[in-house]
Amino acid sequence: MYQLRQSATGQFVLVHPATETVVVADDLREAYDRMRALTGTAAADEPAAPAKPAPVGGQGAKLGMIAVLALLPFVWLGALHVSLGRLVAELRGGTAVKDEPSAEEIRTRLDRLELRLDQQGADDRRGAPRPKAPRPAAAAPAAVPAAVPATTAPAADGDDETGDEG
């Protein structure tokens, strides 16, 4: 039995432990032939080389995997088609329209609301007066003519400019 190693330079090192023989070569087949010649062992004495391991799964598994990968985009497109079809149906008014009130129901609700507002408006008119809208701010007075005196006399009814009486 031989021991096989590979050096850092890539050469094969073949060792026969029983005779302590070492063979170094660039080609494995060449190293094996030289080792057999040096040790005098025949091919029949050596154990048969182990068979190459069979690929896992074999050819059928490869074809199955290729078939699955080939069909995967079509499955994805089918799922996309179904989901987009549902979305379009919903947007066109399939199920959403059934939950909304009809035009007649909306019209009756609007009529009831107008009637209530009219009744509340009539009640407000009978009761307290409505608040007046705020007046717009008056424009600033223009320049005072020179003929008008700067001070004015108090009003005749006893009110002064401040609005206080007395």
C-alpha cells in the first residue's frame, strides 16, 4: 500500500512505508509506475483502486431538477395573472360596489339632512338674533386738510371720545 501526498509546488510524493521508498514526480501515473518498479510489487499484489463514486441522484434527478427550474417561471406568471385579475375585478367594482349605498339611499339621506337644517334655521330665527358678521377693517384716513383743526370739541350729548359718560 502506498501513501500519496502533494507538495506545495504541486508535485506528487508517493511513499511505500514497508520499504521506506519515496518517489517524487510531476505526473501521478509516472510516480506510480516508478514506485512499482523500485519496490518490485506487481499490479496483482496491489489492491484495486476504489471505483469512482457515482454522482448523487443520477441522471434522473438532474433531469427532474432542470424540469422544475424550467417550469418555475410559468408557475410564477400564473400566480401573478390570478392576483392581478382579482385586483382588476375589485377596482372595476366587483365587491366594493355592493357595500356602498345606492344613489336612492344617498338622495333620501340628503333630503332628511336638508329638512333638519331648515327646521334648525327656523328655530334660530324665532329665538335669539343671529350674530352679525364681522365688519371689514376701515381704511386708514387720508391726510387731514389744513383747514380742519387738530382738536375737536366734545359731542353735544355729553359723550366724549373715550365713550365714558360723565
